[in-house]
Amino acid sequence: MISKRTLMKALGGTALATLLATGAAQAAEVTLRMHQFLPAQANVPKNILMPWAEKIMEESDGRIEIQHYPAMQLGGTPPELIDQVIDGVADIVWTLPGYTPGRFPHTEVFELPFMMTDAGAMSAAYYELAQEIMFDDDFKDVKVLGTWVHGPGVIHSKEPIETVADLNGVKLRAPTRVTNKMFETLGATPIGLPVPGIPEALSKGVVDATVIPWEVTGALKVAELVHNHTEFPGPALYAATFVFAMNKDKWDSLPDDLKEIIDRNSGAAFSEFAGAQMQRDDAGPREIAVDLGNNIIELTEEQAAEWQAAAAPTVDSWIEEMAAKDIDGQALIDKAKALIEKHSAM
């Protein structure tokens, strides 16, 4: 065995100190399993989740190790993710509250039609409202690390869709309870389906169209499966909400200095960054569709106004549903809009 003195002579004191320090840094005190539903090469894990994890590991000097399990590698289905983090099957998850319909009612205010124009500002508003209301209600069973929304929702379809009437009879995949209700009101036949199931559903004719932001269409190769894409000017047709959450017991078990590292890299600023990053990531996949010669339908403001009027009953219905849960839906909408305006002006 080579002695420490021999190593000192061979490497020099500084080099040995670096070697020993590196070895110590690599001995993780805490291992966290991060589980989510998209493949590792998709934009959200590549540009948001893994950079976050790498920053935590770096700032902890290796005391925290975060193991990434993409594409449901720990088992289960996307709607089960929230219970997996509550039950400790995973330590951290990224998921849509809308995958479990009606369970997180306050989050739905940000999924109502034509609420969003900028994902960064809306994500900041979502986090602020979550702090005020949802941390002790909807999300009381988890440690929230971030809340955000994606960029403008786009209709991707086999046949062109320009008017509301074009939706009649269209089997359309939508992500959440609120968006399903909206498209049903607009005349489509909505089909609830997690994102990973979209390519197969389109290729087998289970659905004729889907609504997702541009950023995820690249990983799913949607532009190769359908050739029409309908965009809305100004306020987006819809947005879906996400939550990035940690198991409470695991959080409570961490020493205070490691909690501080995670908190410093999570929260409001991280949520705003994540939403803005998702919207920035719309550009590349959209360009793929353009390069393929697909039909990009950019609605005029006058055309969009028809859609807004047709979607208004969805909002009225949602307010009534919230009243049955002892939630003042109109007050929640007003609060959300005020926060979106506040953060849009910052």
C-alpha cells in the first residue's frame, strides 16, 4: 500500500490535499431520487430539472446526490407521481396537478382559458398565490420547490383548425380537467391523456389532435405526426400548471445547512425562471415544424375573439364548481389576474 508520505512526495502537498478533498466531497450524505414523466433529452429535464439538480449537488460539495429517473423509470404512471412523492416512493417529483382532476382546485385558476400571455410572469404569480393559499391547502402534504406554467398552448391537428366550428367531432387530447371542459364546450371530444401517450394516440388514430406547448413537441415528434398547428395572438388559449415537490419527511430529515442550499435554489425566482425557460424552448420545436413545411395557422385577433367568447362559459362553470367547494372562484380569478399584471410589469 502506498503511504500518505509517499503520495506527498509524488504529488506534492497541494495535489494530495485536492485529492483527499475531492474524495470527501464525493461521499454523499443524502441521496434524493427525482422522478418525472418525460424522457431525459426533453427540454424540461435537460434545461430545468437537471441544471437545478447539478447546482444543488455542486453547492453542497457533493453532500447531496440527486439521482434522476426520467420517463417513469421508478414505475407507475404520471398521475401517480404526486402520491409517489407523498408516500416516499420518490423523494422529488415534477408533475401536473391536473393529472389528478379536482384534487388541487386553486391551481386551476391559472389553467382557465385566455389567462396567460407570458409564462415567466404567470409562473411568478402562481408561486406567489401558492405561498399565500396553496402551501397550507392544496400542497400541504409536500414541500414545494417550485410552481410554474408552460408557454402558450397550441393546437396540433391532422386537419386545419381555424374556427371553433372546426373542432366539431374532433377527438382531442387535452391535459387537465379544465382544458377538457373547455374543449368539450367548444365542440370537441376531449380525451384525457398524459403527455407520454400522445405519439401513440396520434399515430393510431385514438386522437385527431392534441394541445401542448411547442417546447415538448420536439421530444414527442408531433410535427411528424400532424401537419397543422394553430396559434393564438395575445392571451394564450390555455396553460397547464406544474408543481416541483419534495417528500416532507425527507425534507425534515435534512440538516439546516442542506435545507438552506435547496431553498436558495428553489422558490419564486426558480419558478419564474422555469416558466420563462419553457417558453424560450418553444422556438426550436416550432422551427422543426416550419422546416418540415407544416401549416402554421396564426389566428388574427378577430378570429381569436370568437374563441374567447366561446370559451367564456368554461369560466362561468368553473366559478360555480368552486362555490361548491367553498372557494370564491371569481375572487381567485381577480387575485390571479392582479398578480399576473404585477409580475408582467416587473
